[in-house]
Amino acid sequence: TDSAQTADAPPIDPPVIPPERDLFTKYDALIAERQALLDTGVRDPFAIVMDEVKSPTVAVIKGKETILLGTYNYMGMTFDPDVIQAGKDALDRYGSGTNGSRVFNGTFHGHADVEAALREFYGTTGAIVFSTGYQANLGMISALAGKGEYIILDADSHASIYDGCSMGNAEIVRFRHNSVEDLDKRLGRLPPEPGKLVVLEGVYSMMGDVAPLKEMVAVAKKHGAMVLVDEAHSMGFFGPHGRGVYEEQGLEDQVDFVVGTFSKSVGTVGGFCVSNHPKFEIMRFVSRPYIFTASLPPSVVATAAASIRKLMYAHNKRAHLWANSRRLHGGLTEMGFTLGTRTPESAIVAVILKDQTQAVAMWQALLEGGLYVNMARPPATPAGTYLLRCSVCAEHSPEQIETIIAMFRAAGQATGAID
Ligand code: PMP
């Protein structure tokens, strides 16, 4: 495996710690499970190094040119010439970093500008940028619902949503994944007076399924709850303006907060929340993950602003992404793979495999054939499933999609995942 220790460094004797005092003892089972897997000779799916990245869809991994199908780079903006130029100009003009929090020395022109770009893109009065999407969820959820109030969330919510709940003091209520009925039932059991926040996602990232937001938002409103929707996996290609599933389902005047990320369709790093709430700005003074961390580097916010403004006019890319997603979903279904959704619902195509051994074997066979996909396993996945997660990119050519389908056929037959 790739080690941080260089070959010519002197060997270091590990410290001797009695197991009963060693805080790592609780991880022994996991360490043994990982080691047993690696001892079978497979590559570590969680330690891949991209030695060179040639485009949004091709990288060099261990000397081999590899098609990327597990990057969340949905709109392929990472190599857009205008985006790159904006980053270079900002590096020259503002330096490499801000050294500080947004509320002290860490707000530069570019942070204000990317918030303006978000307001333009979403058509909202407010936009607040956080340093990651993870922190946007932590920061919004922990600050919105406090002691004596309720957060009602989908059981399959992203880790950042769960962690936002743990960070705050509200009561947490979970409902069955995408079940409008269960949401209604659980909201109905709560006392009517306390404040309530229902947290939903437009596209669920493990299976690639879309939420019935229209029905869910109606139920939330019926019970007097505010609604936050995480649209991390839909930005740029759902809805007439690419705002997300909530826009596609006509809910712009009903969703109170939309959380998103710059790490997927935007093609850089960062997170945000947009809202029309008249008191939204107070979040900057009460949200700890906004205050107690350094702001994004100037080059990052400049690339994000350039990318967001281009995404507003990316209709061709959008159409391409959908065509690619449908073709991949159809090709894999025809071959006999079990996918996360019966029909193509988003740009995530999740291939469900029998167990860890089959998933890793398949993942490795694909990598050796020249295709990188994401391997996902519990606890990140629902219901103990092992998945190969494919995220399609608008920049995949039709020929690449056909090559990918052929690679899946070869790897599936070699590993016995399909006949
Ligand atoms: N929300 C969802 C639904 C996500 O899938 C992710 C990242 N996978 C995040 C939030 C966090 O985004 P970021 O990478 O910007 O931290």
C-alpha cells in the first residue's frame, strides 16, 4: 500500500500500550476485517490515489488511464477554462488563503461575489457560504432547531444531517425513507406548539432515488413545520433553472431553506444555504460551523462563482447528462444488474451487489479494466447493502458510456455478478 513513510526513513518501533489502556482497542474488529480483505490480494477501495487528472472523465491511477465514473462531477465543470482562469486570477490578486473566519478577516470580495452568484442562481434574497457542504448542514441544522424544538428527518439522511442534529439540542424524530405516510404520522404525534424543522434531500446519494418532495412539503406545512432540503446531488440539472428537485416539483415558495455544495456540480469545494427568510442573515452570528473555522480560499470562491454563473446557461450539458444517465441505467439493467432505482431518476446509478466480497471483486475488476467507480458499504449505505456507485458526468462522451457498459459486462461475468 502507499505509505507516508519513505523507503529511506529509519524504522520506528511502535509504542507499547497495554490493550486495556489503548483507545484504539475498540477498533480491533474493524482493523481485522479490513486486513482480512486486503490479505485476499485486493486493492484498497478507500485508498485510491489519482496520480494525474486529465479531464472531468479521465485520470491516471497507478500508471493506467482510467475513466472516472464515481466523482460527483456531474456537470464536468472542473476543467472549464473560464472557471480555471477565474481561480488563477484570484490567486494572483488575493493570495492563496484568507487566514480567518468569515466574521473576522476571512470575508474577501470573492466571498461576497459568490453569495451574489448564488442569489442570482436560486433567485433568493439570501445566500450564506460555508467552508463545506458538510458544515453547511451542521451549521444550519444545529442553529435552526434548539432546545425544546424538533427535527424530523428521513432515516436515510446524509451523515452531515445526522451530525447537525447531534450538534444541536433539538429532539430528533426519524421517519421511514421517502415515506410521506410515516412523515405525516410522526409529525401528528408531536405537540403542536414547539418549532419544527423537517429535513429532506432532493436526491438520495446512495441509491440515486428522488424524494416525493411535493407531498412531503405539503405534509410538513400542514403540521406547521419549516422545511430544509439538501439539494447536493441535483444542482445544475434538475428544474428549469437547475436549482434542484424542489424547483422541478414546483416548491420554490414553500421550501424555507435549500442547502447545497460546491463539491459536486460546481466542481470545487464549499457549501451554502439559500433562503428568502427575512431574518436569514442572523445565521452568520449564531451558527458555530460558520464562525469558528477559516473561510474558503479566494481562488475557490472565484472558481465557484464562475462555475455557478455558467451553470445558469448549461442547458446542453444538462441534456447530455440525462441522456448519459438513461443510457447507462438502461445498459446495466438489460445486462441483469440490480440497480438502486428501477428507472433512471438521477445521475447516480447504484449497482447493488450480493456482499462485500462480490462488491470488492467487481470494483477491482472494473478498476483493472480501466474504470473507477465508488464503492459504498454500511454504515453509509441503507439496509446493509454493498454498492458500486456510478455518478455520470455531462462530459462523458456517448462512446465512453458504451465502453463503460462493456466494462461492466466483462467485470460482471468475470466475478459471477451476472450470467
Ligand atoms: N449533503 C449530501 C446529501 C451529500 O451527499 C454531501 C457529500 N457527499 C454533503 C452534503 C456534503 O458536501 P461536501 O462534500 O461539500 O462537504
